[in-house]
Amino acid sequence: MNDLRATPNLLTFLRLCIVPFLVLAVLDQRFMLAFGLFVFAGVTDALDGLLARWLHQRTLLGQYLDPVVDKLLLSTLFLVLHHEALISRRVTVLVFARDLGILMVAAILYATTSIRNFKPSIVGKGNTLAQIVAVATVMLAQFFAPPWVLTLRSVALTTTVVLTVLSGFHYAWRVVRQIGSPGVSPGVAR
């Protein structure tokens, strides 16, 4: 119960609560509001990590909840922005399939093996950064579109596609290596 009350986890829950309002803002074509909510979500994401370290409130719940909320936020935005014809189907399917695959594999490994290390790789972190920049610039371009924003949007979307594919294969390779390593034991069925 104390894990739920930890300040960093409360910020993560706040970020989770922002998701429906962000979706509604995009669907209502209120891109300035959507962009502001997205920036606010980013600030809460940065703060929860800083506070976890500063206040010594790192929790097991936070270790799992934070990346799940991040994936939910970004994947949902890709779907909604695709629905609004602002991001292509190819990009959306790649991002959503990779993130869903990673979450499913992590859940299966957690339930069936002793593997508990689901830390993101440097390629995965780069992909997340590219996704954040892509989503932000897609929304920003709807109300502020100088050439540099349009160029950044294009570069971020292309980078997202490349890093999504690379990081998907990289995660698969890491899982195969972890499963085959000594010390990995089958977990207890739950």
C-alpha cells in the first residue's frame, strides 16, 4: 500500500489519468491543448524519476508501472494521431506492434521464468526519444508549422520507423540470450 502513496508513483498515476484528456483533445482538434498536456505528461515523467532518486522512493511498483504508462501514452497517441490521418498506418502499426510485443513477452517471462531484468536498451531509449519527438512535432505542426518543425517531424517519424524495427530485433535477441543463459529457471505457474 505504501508503494501506491510514494510521490513518484502518484505522478505516474497522474500521467495515466492525462491519457484520456489527451486523446479527447486530439479528437476535438484542440492541438495546442493536446501539445500542452503532452508536455505536462513529459514533465511528470521526468519528475517521477528524479523524485524516486532524491526521496529514496524507488519501488517495485514504480519500476514496472512507469514504463507501462509511458508505452500506453505513446502507443495511444500514435493510434489517435493515425485515426486523425496525421501519422501513417505503417508507422503506427510498427510502433504499436513492437510495444505490444515487448509488453506481452515481458509479462510471459515474468510469469513463467526467473527473468526480472526488463531494462530498456540504448536502442530502445533512442526509439522512445524518437517517438516522443515525432508525436510532439506532429501535434505542434497543427498550430505552429515553420519549416524547421515540419523537417523535424519528418526526420522524427523516419527515425521512429528505423529505430522501432532495430529495437524490436534487439529486444528479441536479448530475450533469446537471457532465456538461454545459466541461472534462468522456470517460474511457478500462477
